[in-house]
Amino acid sequence: MTAVRHWWTGLFAKYVASLVGLVTFVLAFNGGVEAGLMYRDITNAVVRLESEKAQFAGQRIGQFIDEIERQIGWATRASAGADQRRADYMLLLQQVAAIDQLAWLDGSGKEVLNISRSGTGRVTGADYSRSPKFTQALANRVWFGPGYFRNGTEPYFTIAMAHAVRNAGVTVSEIDLGHLEDLVRTIQVGKTGYVYVIGSQGRVLARSAQYRVQSGTDVSNLPQVAPLLSVANAKPERIAHGRDIDGRSVLASSASIPRVGWSVLVEQPLGEALEPMYALLGRLAWLIGMGLVVAACAGALLARRMVVPIRALQTGASRLAASEFDHRIDVRTGDEIEVLASEFNRMATHLQESYSRLEQKVEERTRDLAQSVRELKALEEIGRAVASSLELQSVLETIVTRAVELARADAGAIYRYEASLREFRLAEAHGLDPSLVEAVRGTRIRESESAMGEAATARKPIVIADLATIPNYPLRDLTLAAGFHSVLIVPLVGPEEILGSLVVQRRETGDFPGNIVSLMQTFADQSVLAMANARLFREIEEKSRQLEIASQHKSQFLANMSHELRTPLNAVLGYAELMVDGLYGQLPDKAVGILERMQANGRHLLGLINDVLDLSKIEAGQFTLALEDYSMKSVVGSVVAATESLAQAKGLALTAEVAADLPTGRGDERRLTQVLLNIVSNAIKFTEVGSVEIRADAANGCFQVRVRDTGPGIAPQDQARIFEEFQQADNSITRQKGGTGLGLAISKHLIEMHGGTLSLQSELGVGSTFQILLPMRVEAQSTPA
């Protein structure tokens, strides 16, 4: 009795259900993965953007505090009385709007002066000798107090700075932090994102307009704020999730301001950040619904057409799996299933044939693969020998040994071609008896009378299947007598010349296979490379010796040309000056103009000659520094005086800042002035808009001189090259300005002769900064690198 089957238990229903379930799973899984990835990408992008904005705000606030500190430091440098101190404080209140009140504590910690922006400040005479603003300022030079609030919402904090003169006391400044909001006002993330600054105790010091919390509010209990206030977590990890003052989820990131213990937080509501993901989830839900309907319809249609043919294919596949290759599948659906059934039938026909040939093919492929591996290893060994050794004989020995092995030959040799004699000479042999080698070395193998000559002329290999059938070439009888009957000759030919031949020999007669000929051609190319490398190495050694001698002669010649070049040029300039001054009578205006141009060009030429002669003297070892005491301030002043008019003519601002109380240096003052003058002149020459700034200070026993300009900058690939002789940055601006490219090379040599360094930092479109690091006391001249 046949059991009753319901429609939902049959293959049809299962096929439809499976297709619908698969489509649902794929769409749901894809939607979930895409939503998860999108959530991760959105949160990472928002937190990264917030982190950048927090870092930017932190830098601006740090610069704000540094600038206030620098201004206060100006008022604490020199020793002064109460009247002068009051004047300085009044000037400081005018210049720095953020400073609300200034007080002076004398050397004992007693308040002796108090000035307030509102005019309410008065001297209390209070003793602050035990207060941190006095003790910490004396100990650390500067003390930053915690933030505090006037009237509950007006943020302030204290900066106390010790005076530069010993026992001169401390200046205490009360800073109005209301100006911080100007720094963070414009920072925003999304539509409702905001930024705020908290002090070390978790109270809001400043916030952007979007943040509804007032200054002074305690936010230390927020999850994104609490880690920033933890002493054990001095460097908290980047915060991604938190809550605002109303308990809503936010994405947050922070940046610290270490000097004052503050933190900058940038936050955006999580709901706003995830709006794109919510829209995606809506589209995915609609797509899944549509997919279910389509999958159900398609499953019903396909299941009806495929169930019976699939069963037939299943039966046929089972019988084929049981090695019943005579079985044929009968399916007539007129579609791909019928084609598949035909392919099954065809496969059954060919399976038996394939099984019989499989073992033979595997064996052949294994043998070919082993041969290929041997060939690759041989080529690798030869390549290593060519690359790592310039000993020609050892390389040739390796080549001929491996060639004989891979060609399955009995012997081989490499012959070198002597172009002057038009003959081939044996260079290396393998598998030949010593007596045969000696006989070959004693035989003259002329190019025009040998098979090697024919191969070299034709520039292609020659295969001799039977030596007995060729003309009586010089080596034919010797080779036959030694028992070799077939030869492969591969010419060693360079681009323009014949270098020799690679010869492999077999005892039996017969042709060499094509793959062996190709492999030997590769070996021949390696031999050509080895010979060329050895010859080039010898030529390079010889050329290097010749270039070294020529360079020495050039440097000596230029070093000896000082009198012969400069004396007549100085005479020409002198006569021109006398003529312009009217010593030989009044000249027409046109003639005076010509003489002035001649003087200008002559002085330019004299400068170029001096540069060349200086460089040649340095290279010839004839340049000597005149070491004596000098003032770095005087050097900078001389350069500013010499170049100020050039800067003014181009509308550039030329400024110089020299640290006070610089020690007296020892070195060649004239040459140091020449170096600085060259760098500043170049900066003015290449800067069209902006400024040129000179700064000089001292640290660790060295002078540090920096020249910064706002010119076009120098590309990274040109920054090292501009310090080489006769080199300039390769761009149109430099070419228009002219020059020999010697100034920076000579400057670098002069600084190195003082034991210092000359370096460059530059960015295209921003400007360049040249830095000179120079020992203060130079007792002996150094040799340039």
C-alpha cells in the first residue's frame, strides 16, 4: 500500500522552501553584514573626524596659552622697580585682552603690586610664600593653576611665572578664559555636534554655541569624561561612545592639553551620525520582502521543470560512479539539463580512455617538471655567480659545468675570441681529458676556418649531428679521436662584437632537441654578461684612476689661477670706476650708463670667479680659515645691513631676532658672514611675496642660526642636490634667477670646515628654512665631508 504524501513533504515544496530560505538568508545576512560594516565605518569616520577637530582645537588652545605665557615672560625678563613694573603690567594688559589681573610677589612671596583690568585691583600685602603660585613658579619657572569660576559661570585660571633675575619675585596673572570660546566657536561636527573644554576637575571651561550646557557645569560623571580625569589613566584610549548631559548616546573623541591638564571633547549625537544606516536598513527590509515574493514564484516554476530530469541525472550519475560506463541517461527537456545529460554520456565514453592515459601523462609530466626544476636551479646558480663574482674564470667554470649537465652531454667548453688575431682560444673546459685540452690549446682556431666562426657570423646556434660529415675544420679530427660525434655550438655575441663560443659535445650521433638549444642559448647569454661585467669592471677601475688624476689636476689648476684671473679684472673695474668719476674728463650720459653696466657685470663676474676659486682651493686642500674671536650678533647685523635694501626693493619684510647675551664665538668671521649673506641673498632673490626671517640663538655649546623665507620652496628630490657643486633646483623660477650653483656648495664646505652642519627643511608652496649648527669655539680647522 502506497503511503499518502502531502504536497508540503514532496521535492517540489522542499525545492521552493529551500530557494526561498536561501534567498532570505542571503539577503538578511548581506543586509546584516552591510549594516554592521556601515555602522563601523560611520562610527570610525565620525570619531576620526572628531579626533582631528579635537586635536586642532587643542593645538589652538595650546598656542593661546603659549602666547599668553610668552607675553608674560616679556614682563619678567629684566630687573625693574615698582614704577617700571607697573608700566610693564599696564602695557601687558593693553596688549593681551585675556589677562584680567596682574600681581607682583617680591622675593619673599609678599604681594607688592596689583593691577586689574577693571581698576579694582589693590595691593593687599598678603604673604604667598607658601602658596603654590609662588613656590611652584620658583621651582619650575612657570606654574599653571587650576581653573576656577567667578559668579559660578565665568572661567578663569592663574599663570605664575618667576622673574629671570634671581630673587626678583614672581608675576601672577589671572586669565579670563572667556576668550577660549572664540577658539572653539566655529568647530562643529554634523548639524548638532559640539565641542567643549573641561578643566582638571571636570568642569566646563568653554564650549561651542551648539552645546547647551553653561560654563562651570560639572560633567565629571559622564562616561566619556571620567577616564580623562583618572590619575591612573594619564593617556586614556580614544573614546568612541558616551552620553551627553541629558543621557543621550553620543560619539565622542578627545584631545589633551598637557601643560594645563585640560581636555577638549568633540561630540555628536549617535542618532544623527547613524541616519545613513537607518535609511539603509529601510531599503534592506523592502528588498528582502520583494526577494521573498520573487524567490517563491521562481522556485515553484523551476521546481516543476527540474525535478524529473534531476532524478534521471541522479540515477545516471550513481551508475557512472559505480563504473557502469555503458549506461546512458535519457533526458529530453530541450534545455541545459538535456545538454548536461549528453555531457554525462560523453564523459562516460571518455573516462575509460582517460584512465588508461592518465598514468602515462603523470609520468611524463613528472619527468618534464624535474628537468625544468634542474634547469631553473642551474640558471639561478649561474645568475648568482654572475651577480656576486667578478672572477671571470670561476663564473665560466660554473656555466660550462651546468651546461654539460642539463644538455645531457658528455663534455663541453667555452672559447674566448681574440679580435686582434681573429682566432678562438679555449677559456674553460669540462669533461675533456687533460691531453685533449692541451691539444686544443695548441691548435689555432681561425674565425674563417671553423664552425665557431660560422655560428658567430650567423649569430645563431649550429647543431652538428655527425662530425664526420662536415669539412675538415681544425678541431674535427681531435674531437672524433676523443670519441665525440655530435656537437652543439652556441655563439657568444655582444651588441657590437664577438666574445666567443659555448660548445657541448656528445659521444653518440644525433640532433640536439630544440629546448636544449634554447637553454644553451640562455647559458650563452649569461656567459656574455659575465665577460662583459669583467671587462667593464677593469675599464671602470682604469677610468676611475684617470678621473681621479684629472680632478686633482683641475683643482690644482684653478687654485693657481687667482692672480691671472682677478688682477686684470680688478684693473678693468678700477679704470671703469675712474672714468665714471670723471678722472679722464666728463663723459656723455650714455657712456656713463654703459660703464656702470660694465662695472655691475664685472663685479658679478668677479664674484663667480671668487666662488670657483674658493671651491677649487677647498678641493685642493689649500683653503685656510682665519680663526679669531667674533660676535654672532655682529655677523647677523652685517648681513641685515647688506641685504636690507634688496628686501625693501622687492617689498619683503626682513627681520632678525638674536638671543640676548650670546657668548663670544671663535671662527672665521669673514667666511661666516659670507655664508649667511649667501643664504639670506638667495632667500630674498627667490621670494616674491612675504618675508625673510633670521633667528640666532645658542644651545649645547653651539650657535643655531635659521633663515626662513616664504618663497616657492624646494622639491624633496632637489633638496640634497642643491648643496652639490654647479647644481640648482630644476625649475623655471631658479633658471630665471641665474647663478652658477656654487654658493650653497661653498657655504656647506665652509660650515663643515668649522665643524658644523648646514641643513634644509622645505615644502613646495610654503617656503624654506636653512639651519646652521655651528660650534661656538673652533680651535682647529676640520676637513669637509
